[in-house]
Amino acid sequence: MKRYFSAGLAAARANLIPGLALQAMMLSLLAAYVVSPEARRLLDQLASLKTEVGYWYALLAGAVAGGVLPEVLRVISFQRGVVRGENGINLVFGMIVWSAMGVIVDAFYRLQGVWFGNDATLQTVMLKVLVDMLVFTPLIAVPVTTIAYSWRHTGFQPAALPKMFTADFYRLRVLPVFLPSWAVWTPAVCVIYSLPPGLQIPVYAFAQAFWALVIMTLTKPQPDAA
């Protein structure tokens, strides 16, 4: 078990630079929305577009942020600009997985708004963060993405899939993902839930790009994995 938590720390360190850049972008958006009338006007227009388009916006944002942007960052940062065959597979796979997750997250954010309202008060934001980190993340977000990428690493072997819906898989492969997950998403969702509903998915997409890189690393097979 210690090896898996060590892998989580290693993945977070390996993606530190793009992660910090994306977190800085999120915080900059929040600061701009609060202090700059011009930025608020532009972001409100983006929020209106998201509201008008609905779930299609979440699907497209998920595909770009989780599929396209991570592979571009991977080629630039880790492959010195050299494009490999696996980048194409990762691109298509990432677009499918993260577009679906974008829709799921959008539905969850809407549900949170029904439960707790959309006022950006400290109590409302903290309630949403707690439900997100303690319920949605361990039961849906981390298991779904971990299973998807673990299956990707097996070459999509059908026989490997049933083993991923077991208690042992959850203990050995899903639980270790929580450490970097909480590190990335706790500050991220604090920013997200402080914004109007229409801006939550666009800002979520920034953190999603970084998380797609981390989860790809975390789910690589370990030497002692079942």
C-alpha cells in the first residue's frame, strides 16, 4: 500500500509545473471576476453562453480540457515536442472519458445548487466542498476515472474489466488516488463554488486538464499489482 501512495506523490510532483500554472489561472479568474468590471462582464458573457448551451458546453469543455490539452502539455513538457503513436490513442480516449465526466460533473454541480443554493457565502461554499470531497470524489469521480484509465493501460482487455469492480481493486488502486485528488481538487472546488453556476464548468475545465495528466500516471500498472 505504501508504494501506491508513493506513486501518488510522485505523480503530483511530476506534474507540478503545469498544475501550478492551471491553479494560478483559476485563482486569477476568480480575482479578475471580483475586482475587474471588464473581466466580470466578459466572464458573465461566457457564463451566459454556458447557460444557453447547457450540457453540450460541459461535454465539449471536458473533451478539450481532458483530452486535447493534456496531450499537448505531455508532448511539450515530457516528450520534448516529439509526437508518438500513443498520443493519438490517449487523445481519443481522453476526449471520450472526460467529455462524459464533464456532463456528470455539470449535473452534480446543478444538484449541489438545488441542495444548498448558489449564493457564494462561506457556509454554502464549505458545504459544497465537503459533499464534493467526501461523497462525490470517493464514490464517483475517482473510481470512474481510475477504472477507465486502468483499463486503458491493459490495452482494453475485456477479461481485465471485471477485476476492477472489486474491493481489492478499490483498496489497492482507487484509495491511493485520493491523496493527489484532495491536493488538486480541494483548492480547485473552493474557487469553483465561489463563482456563479454558469462559470463553474469553464473554471473546472482548467483543473481537469491537470488532473487528466495525474490520473494517467497514477493508474499505470505497479509491479505488485494484482
